[in-house]
Amino acid sequence: MKKRVLTLLVATLFSAFTYAQAGFNIGGSIGFPYENYDGYDFSFAYSIDANYLFEVNQAFNIGLATGYGQAFGDSYYVGPIYGNFNTPDFQYVPAAVAARFNVNRRLVFGANIGYAFSVTSAKDNFNNNYYDGGFYWRPMFGFNLNDQFQLNVNYIGISDYYFYYSAFNLGFTVNLN
């Protein structure tokens, strides 16, 4: 899986250089985790993102995306035998292909698809890594306030065989052309 994602990223990078530069964007968002791995609850999340997009035509941009995200683990009472269960924080760095479709000057739809590498090395009671990273997808809907600033709503999903993380996010992006 990692080799396929890396191959896709390299192919996109080489093909993207044939088009005009659309720009470098940075942004941040706050998230509200939803439907995560059984028994592992997160209370709040944030992410910082960077995209470098190339213009294919006036309506479509493609490029590379990365960043950093963190979800804060929650604590809850399991029972008198087990006591409190503390979910460790989950930290990840995505490497993804980014695509944006400009409906008009104000509305933007897009997605980031790639792999999220886990920075966390948490283990469960059986000494298994349950934060290994995994397939990363991030569909988004944005509203351009002007040529430099954008408000957006996005969803982050990260999954592998044993772990699933998802969050709904509210974000702000700055275009640094």
C-alpha cells in the first residue's frame, strides 16, 4: 500500500510541473471526532495543512498536500474491575495528492487522498500498535472570502486493518501566491 501511494505521489509531482503554478496554501482546522475505533474515544482534534497546487485549467487544480494533525484522547470509566480507560492522543502526518474543483469564484470542492503516517507509538494491553497510520482521505467544501482567504468544512478519515479515525472539521486557509 505504501509503495502504491508513493508511486502515485511521485507521478503526480512530475505531471504537475507541466502546468502553471496555482499556488501554495496553508491552513488550519479544528475538528470534532466521530465514529472512531471501538473503545477509543477522542474529545477534540486540530490539524495544520499545507498544499501546493498546480493549475490544470481555470476550474481544476491538482498538487500535493501534507500537514500535521492531532486528536486528543478521552478518558472514561470502564467498570470496577478495569477502572478508568485513557485513550492516548493520536498524532499523524499525511502525504497526499490534492485536487480542487472551482465551481465559480467563491465555491470550491476538493479532496486529499493519500497515506497518514502515525507519529504516535501507543500500544494496547496486548502490545499491539493500534496507531500505525493508514489510508487517508479528506473531502472538503470551501467558500473563498477573497483571493487570499477561504473558509472550509472538511472530513478526515484514516483507516487501516485495526484502526479507524474520523472527524468533521471547520477550517481556514490562506493562499500565499
